[in-house]
Amino acid sequence: MSATEQMAAMLNELMGPKRNAEIGSNTTVSFQDQEVCKFFLAAYCPHEMFVNTKADLGPCTLLHDEGLRKAYRESSRFERLGYEKQFLQFISRLHEDMQRKITRNRERLSLTQSTTSPVDEGVKAKLQQQINDLDDKINGLMQEANDVGETGEIEKAQEIVAEAEQLKNERENLKRSMIVGLPSGENSGSKPMEVCDVCGCFLIIGDVQQRIDEHFTGKQHVGFAKLSATIEEMKARMKHIEEQERKNAEERRKRDRERDRDRDRRRDRDEDRHRRRSRSRSRDRTKRAIAIRVVIVLAINLKS
């Protein structure tokens, strides 16, 4: 982040993101505003992960505010605005781009290392002997750690196990050297390499542990490892969201059907009442007509 961006972030924190708004205008910021980073609301902003690395995405121009993220996650619209889906799509594209880079780098490495001479059988035998010696040392250390642990000396047992783990790393490096087809050590004409299956960087097989540790704790490796883990997490989260939306939709349809049935029942009752009233009025008219005819007949009889 540049000095200007850092200063802007400080001003936003002190005075609010709408510090430049005109007097009298609405300065309230909502998590739905366009200037708010929706990736930050959903989880985190990938632009912050790879700063000053080869995978640098550039600075995010949108607002990152913990208060807005808290407001979003506590609102009734949480996970209903599509922010999580947008975030998953974006980091999935980053992951897919990295997988393509890993494939390309492996192809390049295959072309450059395919011209190396095969390992001399004598060198291969020497490597195998070193591996066997390490196996014996590792087994001895693990047995020693087990014996010490049974006596209650836990810290000493842990130190022995740590020593065994270092020997295991050396053994794996020797095995890789045999697979690649180049001997380990400084006398080798060219050092065998591999491609990191997380961040696509080229690694020297059998490199010193410090450089290996620096790689695995580096910003780019850690960032892409986090992306991979987040993708799996977000897929499970999206599945839960979709399942919840399906249940909510089914409940809405069920309520709609209940309302329709209630409306139909009310209409049927109204029609029944209307028919009963119609029949009642018809009977009344019939009775009145009969009564009138009777009166007329009686009147005629009286005159005669």
C-alpha cells in the first residue's frame, strides 16, 4: 500500500469514508454501498494477501471496514445478497490460474531436466546406502524416544523425535534426488528442481532447510494455501446456503398453498351461503305466490 493509500485509510478511520461529502448530504455508509468491498464482508479481500509478490493483485480501491462487516453479518440479509458467491467465484479463478501456471512450470522443468545425464550406478548405490543408514538412525531414535517417554522424560523424548524428523527430511531429499536422476551435493553439474504444487514456484530439491522454511512461510505460498482451504470451506458454506434457500422456498410455497386453500374454502363457504339464501328467497316467493292465489280464490268465492 502506498503512502497516499495509507493516509487515506487513516483518514477514513478517523473521519469516515464519506469525509469529502458535501455539508448536509447523507454521510451514513451502508454495507450495500458500491464503495464497500463485498469480498471483505464475505470473508477477506484477496488483494491484501499478495502485496509485493509476483502474484500481487494491486491495491483494493474499495472500503474495508470491520464495523460494516459486523453490521452485515448481524443483519437479516446476511448470506442473502450473493456476496459469498461472488467471493468464491473470484478466488476460484485465482486458484485455477495458479493451477495452469503450475502445469506450465512443470512442463518447462520437464523439458530442461530431460536432457540431464542419468545417474551413475555407483552414485545411485551411494545414495541408497545413505538412505539405508538414515533409516537405521531414524528407527533407533524413535525407539529411544519411546523408551525415554516411558520413563516420564517427555521433553527429552520430544527433542529426540525432532532430531528424527530432521533425518526424515534428509532421507526424503535423497529419495527425490534418485527419482529426478541427479545426485545430491555440490559436485552435481545442475541442481535438481521441482515445482511447488501450491504456489508454482521452482524449488531446489535438497535445498538447505532455512530456504525451504522461508518458502513455506512466504506470503505467496501461504496466500495460495489459504485460497485452497477457503475454496473448500466456501463450497461447503454455499451448499448450506443453497440448502437453506431451498428450504425457505419450499416453506414459502407451502404457505402459499395454505393461503390458496384457505381462500378456496372461504369462497366455497360464501357460495354455500349464497345458494342457501337464494333457495330461502325462492321458497319465500313461492309461499307468497301461493298465499296471493289463495286470497284471490277466496275473494272470488265470496263475491259469488
